[in-house]
Amino acid sequence: MVILSGARLDPSLARRFMDTFGDILYNAYGSSEVGICAFATPADLRAAPETVGRPIVGTPVGILDATGSPSGRR
């Protein structure tokens, strides 16, 4: 198991890593202020290597428009 965090994971690097070492790569996304808020599994990264993953259970998420207001989209 290899867990990455701290900077954007380049999609081509994710693919090359998993093609070489197998599906052992995980991407943890977050910030200093909140810690990890999303997590991408190897299956997530195979399907969409640019993903930051799915929200951690209990993490509220929303989509905002350009003005910072809720977009109403899901």
C-alpha cells in the first residue's frame, strides 16, 4: 500500500505507477486546516486517474457557483 498526499497527483504518473507496481496506490486529498477530506482507492484511480477521490464519511461537500453560492447541482 502506497498513500500519497500533499500535492496534485499527476494522472500519467498514477497510471504508470499502478502499471508497474500493481493497484496499491491511494491518494489522500485535504488541507492543513482540515486534514484528509477525500480519499481515492486504486479502483477510483484506474477509472479516473485525475480524481481526488470520494469524500470521507461524515465530510460535508457541496458544489458552488462562481459567486460562491450553492449551485443546486448534485
